[in-house]
Amino acid sequence: MSERTATKGERGPLRLTRNRRLTLYVTVAGVWITGVLWLIYHYFLQTEGPFGFENNPLEKTWLQFHAAFSFVAIGLFGMLWAIHIVRGWNMNWRRWSGGTMVAVMVVLVVSGYALYYVESQELDDITSVIHWSVGLAALVVFLIHWLSKSRPST
């Protein structure tokens, strides 16, 4: 049987080991939660200082944790590419949700890079909204991919 017409019983190599799944779930939760906490602290928990509104001191902490989880997520993306994504694509497994998940990850990596390294306030404002909007939606895309029935795409 060719890779393109693989049956459900042949899906075994796509399933991640328990430790890899646990690492993935903790990382996804960590990236998403720290991103949400940064948003809350950045937009809703500013403090009044002697010269106007100031960032909450914990905002920087949440951003640092978000960056740390993000580095792990990028490494996991590479691991998933090698052992999960390409095989799943070739076997026609969950192509829509998987392809969307890959696109979301690429947008988050590129926009995160731009936020950190590109020095333009105009671009930062647009990129920030793109990054956190896609980031908030990423959890939904991940859950759809994770919970979708294991059957080949048509």
C-alpha cells in the first residue's frame, strides 16, 4: 500500500511518544498562557506613575517567559516537522487542520522575529496586533487539529 492511501492502522509513526506529547502540551500551554498574561498586563494593568501611565512591572516577566516558551516551541516545531508533519501530509492525515497549524506557526515565528528585531514603531504596531491575534486563535486551531477524527483528508 502506498503512503498516499495508508490505512488507519498504519498511522502509528505519526503518534508522538508520551514524553513528546507532554512536552508539546506543556509548551503550547506555556506559550499561550504567558502570551495572554502579557496582553492583560500590557493593556489592562498599567499603573499610574508620576509621569503618567507606566507598564506593570510583571509585564516584562510575562514577556520573558513567553519568549522562553517560544524558543522551545520553535524547537518542537522542527521535531514535529521531521517526525510528524511531513509523514502526516504524505499520508493525507488531517491536512486542513495540520496545514493551518503550520501556517499559524510560520506567522507567529515571523511576526515574533519582526517584533524583536525590526526597529520600526509603525511596523511594530501592526505586527503586534497580527502576532497576538493569530496567537490567540492558535489554541483553537491546535485543539481542532488535536481533537479531529483520525481519518485521511479527501
